[in-house]
Amino acid sequence: MFNTAQERRTMANVIQQLPETGFLRLPQIVGNPKANPPLPPILPISKSSFWAGIKTGKYPRPVKLGVRTTVWRVEDIRALIAAK
């Protein structure tokens, strides 16, 4: 997923900026360039690719906090990045 040394350094910085525990929403994971200010992606993939990866087991399963609130544990995202 992260091929160049620059990408690995960038991801190391992103991991350091993530909190130890908590939750992340989808735009925080895959980014949102239309937000003000734009949200940079933690994982450089599209929303549909992320959901497809969840379906196949490649990415961690979400946690439903409510009817319209879906989040992912920071610990799961950190483990995913560390595994790559």
C-alpha cells in the first residue's frame, strides 16, 4: 500500500497524530477534499473501495453508535496501518 519512503514517513506522521483510543468517522479515514479545511486521507483509497474491503475482511468492521452514526476504532485503524 505504501511503496515509497516518503509515503512511509507520511504515514508514520499520521499514526503519531492519531489519538491512542477513540473513534474515527469515514471522512477522517479516507479524507474529504471538499471539507473546510480539507481532511487529508489516512488511507489513500476511495469510500467505495473501503466499504468493499470491509465486506471482504481486508479492513476492520465498523461500530454502529446509532442509526446514522458509523465509526471505526482508532486502535483498529492503527493496527491496519501497522500491518501494511
